[in-house]
Amino acid sequence: MGGITYSGFELIDGSDWGSISRVKYYGKLVDANLFLVSSKEGLHEVIPGTRDEVTHALLRHKLQIEGSPYADGAYIYDVIRAKILWKNGRAVGYYSEFTHLEFPTLAEIYVAPEYRGHGYGIEMLKDFVNSHRGEPIAFYHIHKKCMRDLLTKVGLVKRSSEGYIMDSIIQLLHWQRDPIPFWESDKYD
């Protein structure tokens, strides 16, 4: 039995490559799908040591298996906060953030494929922005076109005849370069 071990639980590999079929949760084997169902609705913060921590780990595992951008190494920072979005009793996605230097930074935002196209990514991005109203914020994956598209949909990036313009609340992390040339090039995704 191989898997990914966390504090208090372990994700158990399924028969398909990359799938998680069961979770060893405080010593008991449980069907992994049971962690993706709840009576909750809306965005709920992940509290360590709870079932939501398992749900977050399962969703994050799906993100990595799909090859979506994830913040490798982001989880070594001091403060990590994640919120899961629940719709109709199902975990549809999550976002996570950390503080990099002094800026709240969106580390990851993920919507499971079967729930895409319903505005859930926009809902989560608005929650992140609104929870830091008036503060400068940063985005770990600002160079990705998918992030540009989300930022455009919530009004933090505008397209003019001269190109893209970022809202002044967006800060670049010390290792990031101006994302606009990346966004305007078809060589980057």
C-alpha cells in the first residue's frame, strides 16, 4: 500500500495512475470520495486536523496530476491559508495563499474539471481580493495566461489598445518579472 502521508491521514494510491481511492484517516481506511461530499455550502477555511484538510489534499493532488500550475514549495512559508468552495454539497475547488515577505500571495486556485465554466474560479479570486481589501496583493502564477484571464474577469487587469494594464494593488514578488510580455506572447500558457 503506497501513498502520500500527512499528519493524521494518508492518501492511498488507487489502481489508476495518479488516482487516490482511499484515505487512511486516523487509522481507518475510508473511501476518498466521501471527503469530497459535505453539507457545507460556499467557501470554508481549511482547519488543520479536520476532514477539510483531507479534502484540500485530495483536490491539490488532482491539480498536480492534471499538470495545472501549483506552488511547489509554497507550503514551507509561515502562514498558509486555504479555502474550499462547496456547491450543492460537493467540493468543487479551492484556493490557497501564503504571505511572501509582506504581501498576501495567491498560491493556487483550482476548480475540478467537471465544475469549470460556472464562475467558481472568479468567485474564489474575488474572495481572496476582498479578504485583503486595500492591501497590496501578489500572485504566485501571475505569468500564466489562465491567471491573466481570471484577473481580467475580476477587473484587476485591463486590456487597452496599448496592451495590458495591471491594477496598482498587484505587486510582483521579488523574483518575478513584468508579466505583460508573457501575456502578450503566444509562447506561454
